[in-house]
Amino acid sequence: MTTPKIMPVNVLDMIEDVSTMTTLASGGYIRIKLSMWCQGGRLIGDEDLLRRITRMDRRQWKAERHLILERLTKHEADGGRSIWKQEALSKNFEKARLRSLQNAKNARGKRL
């Protein structure tokens, strides 16, 4: 899968997303979203992985996790595994991926 190198960020949406979070939770949430982008718009459904991405220790994660997880959704994937998604990010990822593929196709056509 092609991973677009540029992640579009709507600053107003991002500020609204984190406006009710603590500083620690908002930083962790942004780190999770960046990691999701790098992993194809989703992450495997391992909560300890999310904690490690946020760089929180277990005590911090226990206190802050609800603020982050309420903005993510857990889905069942193929093979019974679960994945975490953030719906807007997943949609933006797919749009950017398709745009990147189209740009690459157009560039190949110009070289001929």
C-alpha cells in the first residue's frame, strides 16, 4: 500500500478534537494520529501499543486513556484481529492515497 507522505491537517478540527483534553492526552492523541497515518490510516487493536505510542507510563495511561479512546473506534478486521481507527483520518488517508496513485500514473504518462 502506498502511504502518502503528506498528512492534511485541518487545524480547527484538531483544536476542537483536543480542546477538552489534558496536555498529556492531547499530545498522546496527536502522536497516535500521526502513527495511524504512517500505518495506512489505522493501528492494530492493541491498547498497550497505543500507550507506547503516546509515550505515557501505565499510571498516566490509566488516567488519560478515556480521553483518547473516546475519539477512536475499534473495528474487527480480517482474521478476527481488531484495529483502531479515527474515522476522519481514515477517510483523509484514502483520499490522499488515491490522489497519490493518480499523480504517479499521470507522471508516468508524461514521461512516455
